[in-house]
Amino acid sequence: MTAAREHGASEVALNSAGNAGQAAAAYAARADLDAHVFLPSRAGFTQKAMTEVHGADLTVTDPVDGDSQIGDAGTAYAEAMDDHPEWYSTKTFVTPYRHEGKKTMALELLAQLDWEAPDAVVYPTGGGVGLVGMHKAAREARALGWTDELVPMYAAQAAGCAPVVSAYESGADRHEPLADDEVDTACNGIAIPDPGASHLILEAIRESDGGAVATTDREILDAAVDVARTEGLEVGATCAAAVSGASALAESGEFGPDDTVVLLNTGAGNKDVDALRAHLGEREAAAEGDGA
């Protein structure tokens, strides 16, 4: 939003799975900019509601044979941009300031570790802007001599929508898009069946000697509940893919007991409260059934 103001914009626009749209609405309000946000119908209620509370113009794309997906929101956004070329795009990988801003996560992490790279960062991955931005920062930090090693980046996805994991495991340089009706996950923030920057994600993973992992929704939601009950931390359902993914990687021997593994919690747990509470109820009911 700072860049948009500096470039003379008065209106900004983007499509999003949810969180970025809400954040854009908030920062646009602070920057005195009008925001146009395009979300799929499957985006969470909190993201939709707060986008409007912050004063943005919200378009929720119509569902086609069920809930609309991020691609439907992208189509509506593109059509609106054609009609309003004066709008300033804050869409992922259209503006460089999205992934440039994400670099702060890696820089703050390295600074807190006295510029020693951790053994791994596990990142819940949909469109991949955070993972790509962190890798870019790590490359630049190494080039500047601030750190000796790259940060190994691991992409964590839901098994019901894992195009990056599939491409990584097959050795491909790009993903194969999933059809909308193939998406089967409650993790809205990473339900990205056609991530346009998959080549950048895969390059970051391989160059940093990282990896990719997919876990089921049950494993992801279990991880979110377990973290809340053992650590007192609220992890969104989407973000808990990093927790379940790290656990799966540790169980496979990828991580050792003395490794420093950093998990990125990219969204508040209360944004997925319905999914988490429903899963908790199912889990408790199953436990009672097993004990009967």
C-alpha cells in the first residue's frame, strides 16, 4: 500500500483466497485508498466480513457447481481490471512489493538466530508468495555475507489440493493444474489448484535443499487442535498444514531430534474457528465411541 501511494494510486485491487484480501482492505483504509477485493465463495466468513468492515468494495464470485474457487475470483478480478485500468494491482506476483515484503519474515528469523540458518522452514503453501519471498531474502543475505547458508524451504500442502507436492515428487519444473472439482480440502488459504508461480516455488525448494509434503485434512486439523491444547497457541486450519507436515517429515527421518525447524503460522486460529470446532466435536465423538 505504501508503494501504491508513492506511485500515485487512489484505488487498489486484488483477488485472494481470503487473508490477503482482508489485509489489503485494512492497509488500504490506513493509507486512505479505495480497495476492490475479489474473493471466492469458499473464503471464510471472517475474511469476507472484515474486508467490508474495513470499507473495501467486496466481490464474492458466484459458485459454479458448488463453492467458487480462487480461479473464479481471479477471473472476476481480471475482468474488472480490464474495465478499470487505472486501478493499481496488489495481486500476488503482479506487484513485486508482495514478495519483497515477505522477505522480512526470513530476515527477522535469521536475525533472531544470529544469522545462522535453521535446518528447515516449513511453510503452508498455496500461491507460494511467502515461501518465494523468504527464499529471495535468504539468497540475498548469503550474497551479502550475512549468513553462510540458504534456509531450506519446505512447502506444506493439504493432500486434497497439492499441485506443488505432486510436481516436486515427479521431478517436474511446473505443476499440473487441478480441476476445481478435484479440490477436496477445508484449508481455504492453501486451496490453490493452479498456482501460477509454481516454477518459482519449486526452484526455491530445490535450490535451498528443502522439500514438499502433503498431509490429510484430518492430520492438519488434529495438529491445530493439539498445538492449541499443548502450547496455548492458536494456529489456523490452513497454517496447521505446516505443523502436520513437519511431523510427517520428522517421522520419515527428514528432520532429526536436534534440528532447528521453524513453522510459519500465517493466519489466526479464529479465522477457521468453525472448521476447528467441528473437527474437535468429531474427534471427541469418535473418542467416546471408541471408549464405549
